[in-house]
Amino acid sequence: MNLQKEFHEIVNFRRSNRKFDPNVAIPSEVIERSLQRAILSPNSSNMQLWSFHWVSSSAEKQKVAALCLGQSAARTAQELIVFVARPDKWKERKNWHLEQVQKEIVNEPTKAQKMMQQYYGKVMPLLYMADPLRIMAALRLSISFFGGLFKPFYRTGGASAVRIVTHKSCALAAQTFMLSIASEGFHSCPLEGFDSKRLKRYLKLPYRAEINMVIAVGRGTEPGIWGERIRVPYEEVVFKK
């Protein structure tokens, strides 16, 4: 098995295709496998602050396609997956981690288990907790300022910092999903053009949840590829020291 060659082929096969063949269905197991692989994606502190909403029925796809501004990729997709950043899930995920640690403890916790309890029990609330008066945000900014006066220190802040972290993790999952779809011989197109308020309402998402992107999936067509894939030169974006 030549993993390097196979991965190179998958990356090159993956193109944003904007028009899918309406006559080629995607087996449900392809989407399921790809979502399972997406769940394996790296994410901040393994908090897994995401949710993936699979829109499959014709009637529901039409609704979501309209909310995606009628884009061809959304209209012709066999499947639509909405990737959502979920900072609102931090307490649930934090408690889940603490439960996993507790299950592994025999008699007394080990040093590593104590560190995990400290990390998820105290550090995660400090990083993710929000309040109307923004007291926690001010506390985080103060800790970052004073902690970083004389040495490298993790810089955090208010709700915007939490949003960035959760969106980065969600985007990593979305990329894993698209590469998985490519490995299955199908095509995808990530969409950022959508009515976020109406789509959020359609999915019945809570206030702090935010849509990261919508991914359209299907068997791509030649008209769906808009020209050659061009990139700025390597030396303009890669800097080595």
C-alpha cells in the first residue's frame, strides 16, 4: 500500500464541483462512512464542539437549496451536509470527558487522570464559560495579559476567541469529510453562500450555534468544474526559517 500516492490522488481528485449528475445516487453508507471519518478529525482539546446535519430527502433538500441562494451545487446535490460549530455544547462535552476519566479510575486516580480532571473540570470552564456581563471574558483577557508579560502564554479572550476555535475545529471536520467523499469516488462543493439566519432557524439551532459551511455532494459533471485549478506560486505562501 502506497499511502503517499493514494493520498496525492485523493487530494487531486477532490475539486469543488458545482453541478451534479441527477441520475447518480450516492449510497447512504458512503455518507455514513464519511461522517464517521469526519468525527475522527483533530479538534481543540478533543471537545468536539460540532454537529453535522445530513439533509437527504428531496423536499428538505429543496428547502435548504433555496436557503443556499439557489446555487447550482445545492440545487443538484444528491446530499447536503450542514456543518455547525457548537460552542454551546461545551458543558455537555466537558462532562462527557470527566465521565470517561471516572470510568477508567481504579481505586485512586493516576497522575495523568488527575491532570485530565483538572483540565476538563477547571480549564475548560475558564476558556468557554460566557456570561451577560462578560466577567469571564475580562478574566481570560487579564490572565492572558499578565501570564504573557514575561513568557510565551496561550492568549484567549471573549466570545470571538471561542468562535474562532470552534469554527477551526469544525472546518477540519468538513475537510476530512470532503476528502473521504473523494476517496469514495464522488464529488463535493463547500458552500459559504447561504442565509445563515434562515438556515439556522430551519435546523432549529440554539443561539450560540453557528453554521460553518454547507457541503453539497454528488457525482460531479464536467460543466460543474469551472476551469483549471490555479494557485498562487508555492514561494508566495510558504516561508521556511
